[in-house]
Amino acid sequence: MKKKSEKKPGREVPELSFKHGQRAKYVQRLPEMNRTITLTADLAKVFPDSASANVALRQIASIIRSHEIRGHEARSAG
């Protein structure tokens, strides 16, 4: 048998006030926080989930960054 809750009759939850609230406060940041891309069918076969696509993209990004750094050093030397 369940215990009855110990709420007192007539006791209500106080109302919330949104008087000083700001509507859509963080909506400007939404595009920065979450981006969605769509893979074509041939790539979707290679990358079955977002985790595998993210791993591959991080590796490619690392290669691009290393080439940009090397390219910058080569231009500075000449």
C-alpha cells in the first residue's frame, strides 16, 4: 500500500513571475552552437553515423591546419 502524500490541503505552489524575463535571450548563438549538414547517399554509406563523420572531418581539418602553418612559414622565409 502506498503512503499518502503529506500535502496540506489548501497549500498551492507559488506562481512564477516572468516579469523580468528576456525572450529568446540566446537565439543569436543558436547557429554557432548547432550546425546540421546533409550527406549525399554515397557518403552516407561510408559514414553511417555522425561520430564517424566527425572523426574523419577532424582528421582532415588537422591536415589542412598543418598545411596552412607550413605554407605560412614557407612564405615568410622567402
